[in-house]
Amino acid sequence: MSRPIRVLVAKVGLDGHDRGAKVIATALRDAGMEVIYTGLRQTPEMVVNAALQEDVDAIGVSILSGAHMTVFPKIITLLKEKNMQDVLLTGGGIIPEDDMQVLQDMGVGKLFAPGTTTTDIADYIRTWTKENRNF
């Protein structure tokens, strides 16, 4: 039997609103994934180090603070530095569509706006890992 998909759910920066991240973490767990939730006020370095230590397949960042154009590129850079390009970086929150496209062009996976169903998010992570992580 293969191991479950491992997902790190993170809140980066000073944003203290974590209800959405907790809902996603619970939904992914209910979908059969193993979820590590980092808690509030993480730095990009803390997120990538935790992802490395936990041997995750995906990182999901919840961001509502408007710092997405700083946070996601920093995490992508750190993932490359640690030779972790095979880890999905996805996320969601308040991110304008134009910014979503720029971030995806940098290597960030699909980003989800408020109102996206948890099933859609779980399906995306499941599909991505099957295609990119040999599940």
C-alpha cells in the first residue's frame, strides 16, 4: 500500500486569520491526505524547512494579507535552493487574477480564490501528485 499524499498547510506573515487554512487542512485530511499545519506567522524559510523535514508532496499557503507577490516568489526560490522543485506550491486567499497568472508563470501551482470548493482543491493536489510525484 502506498503512503498518503503529505501536504503542509501554512500561514505566512503577520496575517492572523487562519480559519480558512484550518478548514482546508481538515478537508484535505478528510480526503485521505496527511496534513501538517504550521500555525500562524510563519516565514518562507520556516515553511520550506518544515516541508523538507516532513518530506511533503505539496505546500498550501493561505494568504489574505496582500503579501502574495513577496511570499510565493520567496518560497519558490527557497524550494529551488533546496532542490525541491518536485514539491507542489499551491495556495489561496485574496489574490487578484493577474497576480495569480504572474505567480503561476514563476512556477507556483494553481491558486484558489475564496469560494473554491475543498473538493476542487483536494482533486487538484491529488491529480498533480499523481502526474508529478509518481503516486
